[in-house]
Amino acid sequence: MKTSRSRGRTWRGAVLAVLLTTGALTAAAPDARGDGARTETPVPSSHPADGVTESSVRVKVPLPRSFGDRPAACDQLSYLRYRSAEGPAASADADRILVAQPGILEGAGAFDSVARGTVAKAAAQGRHIEFWALDRRSNCLEDRTGIASGDQHTAVDYYYRAKPVGGRVFGGFVGDDRLGWMAKLGIEQTVRDEYDLLVRELPDQGLRRSKVLCGGHSLGGVVTGYFAAADFDGDPATPADAGHNQCAGYFALDTTISTSLADLSGSLPDDTDLPDVGLGYAAVQAGLDTGLLPRSLSAPVLLNPETMTLLAIAGLGAVRDPDGEADLPAYLPSGINIEATNRFLFSKDAAAFLAGSPGVKDFRLTNATVLGALMDDNSVPLAFLQSSVGFFDGGPVADKSFPVANGGTQPTQLFGVGYKAIPARPHGPLYTWRDYDRVGDADDPGYRSADGTPFTDAGKEVTDLRELARSLAEQPLDFTEQYFPTKLVTDIQLATSPQVKKLVVHPTGLTARPTLTVLAGDGLLAGRIPADLHPVVAPGYQHLDVLTAAPVQNNGLPEPVSGALAAFARTPR
């Protein structure tokens, strides 16, 4: 074995939402000023020793009263803090602090690998930096109790069978009728939250201006764009509070620092930039306020709290017993969301999808294979959920022609560029998972599509499945996001409305600081980023790989994303 190395308009609009969100912000109302209460809790991990210390930080920053009733936990802001174990204990004493906004349907836990790699590389060069992975405020609704048990059956019983864990009973996945407060949780509050958190954690504005690097992944790049252009005291003539004056530089991970959807060329309908005089914004806001429009972005396949939880549960199995035969598909209770997801992800063709047979329960899979099938770019047909973690092994595979056939003209922004495969023999052999650094080994069967195209090769596999599993299963703040505020999407899509345009007070703020742009070579923006941004391109990477790639790649070189971030943090500002 090799040593560890890494290897229709509606749909188009949905994919765009994966990348983006939609800054004078009004000054925070007096009742939005909390008492500064703060907790920081060490995070244990089975991650190999890397000299990086992780903790979970919660800071009390209440929402304005105008948001209405919400759980007490939603008056807190949370982030994961990564720092060098040999570095200073106080963030203000660090050489640099990278503050990262998550993408759509993404939580702070998704940054685990890239955060650790960035901090460790900087420390090896004598620089002690911190990486703060932010959680969106709406993630306060998530309950990690079942996942934290460390056992798949216990987690399934907790979330789906109302069995208690440690005396606690799951309160159920939160229905839209209980999310009225999220009707106002759009770009204005999201950007305000980042500012308020920075001010509380780093009160010295001069220090923020000289040490903080602001950025994010996917949607987080556009959030950062609005942050950079924002004004936080309502007076543009007093620029110390302007967003760009909280940052020494910007970083964009498979995204751009921008407030314009058109900058993400090729991914938008032709009429995206038609002017909106405000009527559309008002109508959408009324729909959110009344509940006619859902306050949380959801769909019956994968994209809902019930099914997003399954990713973390699958991660538990891949952490504890990756090579053991999985019983998770059979142990899960039946239900429309779970059944629809299983059919969508594990149907060879339309006939199998409609019949539900053969389905995932008809195949013998290891725990690692279950997670691989849920996350790998040669399996899952949704590009924004794809990572490059290896390939099926242990038995014959076939082309997965549902929802689209391999080699067709499907939009890559939605389905990705990789050919999709599926186990071909139900009730047959135990299908195992070939990790990223074993693709291309002498014993690799070298699976090919029916048209002769190899499904993958070593150059396109970059993420270690077990490290991905740790990020999903061991973090106190989710890798995925169960309750994404719909208002973030509607604000983006109505960016030309006066209500959103007024938020861009300092448009030159977007280019006021140096910017690092890192792109996934096979990701959502491949081939659509202007060359004058001078992006660092990670070959073979998918959208999530820029966050999850293993420290050493299949070409024997270090993964480039954390290296680029560490170098960017080292450059004087």
C-alpha cells in the first residue's frame, strides 16, 4: 500500500445558491448588544497529532427584539477556533487570524481539515496563526446529542425513534411553523453577526485591520464581499467601522469575493440582472413573514434536516469500523425523506428509482462504502456535495444513469464532471471502499464505464475518507447545515432591489485588500473565473475538496490549499 497521499433554470438557480448569498447596515439596536458572555470548550478528536489545538467558542450576541421568539441558543454566535498548541493562548497575540464563512448547507465542521492544515503549515514556518470556522446563527437549532454518543444505532434511535441519550430526548426536527424568526435572517444580519463577533473577540479595530483575514468557501465568498462593502454604524463618513477596515486581506475558496452573481459567469439565467424596484423584495419578504414561503431551504432528497443528519451518522460508522459490514441502511426507519434519498442516490436507472429495487438495502456494503457512496464525486449526483475520496471495490460496478447518463451534456454546475458508478451485483459480494491513496495501485481493478472511460484515476482522488468521516462525526458544530435561511437565497436573487443595494455602502471595499482565490480544478467554477484574479488552482479537486483534501496528495506533494492560505497569512499587510 502507498503511504498516505491525497488524490433548466430552477436547477441552475439552486446551484448558484450553493456558491453565493447576498450591505449601509443600520447600527445595531441597543437591545442587540448582549452582555458579552463567552464560553470556550476544548474539542477532543481522533485526528492524528498535528500540533493543532481546537476549541468550540460561543459568544452571547442576542438578536434584536424585532426577530421575535426564538430558542435561547439562537442568541449566541459560535465558531471553531484552531490554533497552534505552541502559540499564544490569546487570539490577539496570534500573528494572523483567518475568519471563514461557510457555504450553503455547510457548517463550521466542514473546515476541519483545511483549518488544521493551514495552522500546522504556518507553525512549521515559525508563524502562529489561528483559523476561525464560523457557524451561521441558524445552526443553533441543531442537536448533536445522538452523534456525540459515538454509536450509529444510538444516534438512529435518538433522532428517529425518540429514545433518550443521557436522559435527553430529541425534540424533533424543527418544522417551518417554528422558524418565524428566520424570516428576517438574511444577508444584513449575517454580515452584522460577523462584525459583532469580531468586535467582541478582538475589540481593537487597529488589530483587526492588521491581523484578520476575512473569507470563506462557496457562498462564504459572497458573504465576505458584502461584509467588505458594508458600513456598521450607519455613517459612511466614519470608515473605521466599515467592513473592509476589519480585514487585512480576503481569501476565497472555490468562490470569489464579490457582491454580483454575474461575476460567477455561466451559472446564472440570462435575466438575473434585470432591475428590481423593490416590489419583488417586498412580496418575497411578505411570503417569508407569513409562512407562504418556507423560512428554511429544504427538499425531499438529501436537503432537509432528517436526511442531512444521515451524513454524520454514516460518518460515525466510517470512524469506528470502516471495514465492517454496514447495517445502517436496514436499521434506519422507513420514511418519505429517507426513502426518496436512498432511491435518488442508489438507483442505477429510472426504472430502479421508480420501483425502489434494487435498492441500497439489497447490497452488502462496508461502513466506509456507505459514506463513500453518499459523498464521492463518482457516486453522488449533486456537485456541491461531492468530494474525491476514492472508489468502490470488492465487486463489479455499473454506470449510474440516474438522474443523468454518463457522458451526456448535463450541466456540470449541478451534477459535476465525473462519471457516476454504482455496485452492480445485489445480494452478492461485500463491496469495500478503495481510499484515495490506493487508487491506481497494482491491485486496483481499474473500473471503466460501458463506453470505456475510466471512472477515475489517482490524479482525481484527493480526500481521505476517514478524515472526512471525522469532520462529519466528531465536530461539535456540524459539517452540514440542517436549517439554511431561505432569506439568504432570496436576498441574493433580489440583489438589485433597493433594500439589498443599500447594503453596499463601500463598493471599493471589495478590492481594498489583497485577495487570495483558490479554485477546485473540477469544481463548480472551473473555467469560469477571470484570469486577472490569478487563482491558485487545485487540479482534480471537487467543490468540497478545497476544505477536505488530505495533507499529502497522490502526486507526492502537499495539498495546495492550506499551503496557499498559510503563505497568504505570512505575507506582510
